[in-house]
Amino acid sequence: MPDNECLICIDAGTTNTRAWLTEGERIHARAEAAVGVRDTAKDGSPARLHSALRNLISEVRQKSGNRPIAVIAAGMITSSLGLADVPHVPAPAGVDELAGNIQSHSFPEITDLPVMLVPGVRTGYKPCDLSSVAGTDLMRGEETLCIGLIENGLVQPPGAVLNLGSHWKAISIDRAGRVAASVTSLAGELIHAAQTQTILASAVPNRRPESIDHEWLDAGMREQRQAGLARALFCVRLLEQSQCGTSEQRLSFLIGAFVSSEIDSLMKNDVLRDDSTVAITGGGALNEAWRFAFEQVSIPAVSLSNDEIETGLLVGLLKLMSSCRGVS
């Protein structure tokens, strides 16, 4: 993008929506709302999401005297629960494939600016069936982050990105800098469910871990590999009954069981390999747990800061907007 052109960038997810007013790579204003596509699903109407977007766009425009030329958005906002259902681009997908499938829309009830919607990326077949579901995956938003991280030199192709949220998503980047494939699991949600909705609720804290005990993490990893995930989780109950360890240590054991289950599967399927570096985004203390696990299997890994992630997302949006408009 020319340095003097302004855009409003939007990242809308399941539970939160963020907006920035940018001039080139300079950020002039930020705003955020705890509203996402989950509200559309719960309400049966996009009214709350539309209202949040209208307010966020108005807020960042009021904070800056700059005049934006368009809105560019990525994430779940491009799904059927967002503003418009933009079809996923099949992997492998890089800048050319994503920029070539950006859709321009008008939403006068939200903004007078044109709204450019970035497609997500699909791995495998659509629709999938029992024979193909194992090789199928979807993403919306992470593809844009990957483009920005590569552009900023924080991911060196070939490599991988591991995004730790309520869902854990491992993304493989090929030598051409394209999203080659992804694998998503419900591990983040399952950890929370185990903490709050099972017999383990009294054994571990009901919040995210504040720190990781490496000894207990490693023990949970070893137990899962020996006896399976379900048995490793019940061991948390047995440890509580024996008054062994603190609740935080038992949570590290529980997390270790999930991490080893995930990393072993990802390595088995060549999504994660020991000849490329993994960039880890999000997760808080879980990030530390994964770094420990990667060390055990000799996979190089780096943790990205919140600032690096934010900048990566915005650079990805700007790169795709430039490519969409044919600006070098």
C-alpha cells in the first residue's frame, strides 16, 4: 500500500472483534469489542455483530483525522455467521490465491466504505466424508496472520505456525510461503471442560494456568504416551485423592497429557517436522508447555509476542489489499 493511504482493518473472531485505522504500516487508532460470530449463532441474528462493527469503525475514525479508503477484514466475519459467506480457498494458498479471491461488499447499515473480505483456506475435500475427513480442515483469519508473519520474517518457509486458543491449530507453510495444510483440534476447549465440567473440577484450578511445572508436565506427557489420554486424565483424580501435588501442578500434568497427544499426532502426520521452525502464537502459559514439548522432540520453536502477532495480522491484511489492487 502507498504509505499515505489509510485503511480500516478488522479481525472478527468467535467472541471478539478488533478494529484498527492504519496508514501504511502505522497504526493511528485501535478499538475492540467483546462481540463475535458466537453472538450471531446465539441470537439467531447478526444485529449485535453489525452494531459492534458500526461502533468500532466509527470509534477508530473519530480517534484519527485520517480518511480511510476502505475496510479490509479477515476471520469469522467472512463466514455465514459474519457479514458474508466467502468461500474458502483450497490449500496450498498464498498471497496470489487469497488476494485473487477477496470479495468487495457494501454494507451501508455499517459503513459508507467498501468492505473487502479475505477468504479463509480449506485443507482437503469439500464436502468431506468418512474416508476423507481426517485430511480435511478449515481456517479463517490465520491465513492472513501467516502471510504477515512471513512478510515480517518471523516465519521462514518452510515452517509452521501453531495457534493456541480455544481450538489448537497447526499450520504447515511450504517452501513457496503458502499455507500448505492445517490441522485443528478442540484441545483448548477440552482442557477447559475437564477443569470445569468433570470429576477433575476439584483437582485443578478452573482458570487458565498461571505457570507450568515442567516435572509435572513431563509426567503427564509420559502417562498419556503409555496409557492413553483418558487414563492420564483419571490419574489427575488419583493424584488429588492421594493429596499429591498442588492444584497447579496437577493442572500441569493434565496439560501435559493433552500436549503429548497433540504433538505426537501432528508429527506422525508430518504437519510438524524437526527440519523447520514452529512459531507459536497465543496460549499464555500453554505456550511454555508447548515449547517444553518441542524441546523434547528436537523441534525448534519460537514464541511470538502479542505485538508481533498484531503487527503480523495487519501486515498480512495490507499485503493482501495491495496484491488485490495490483499495487506492488
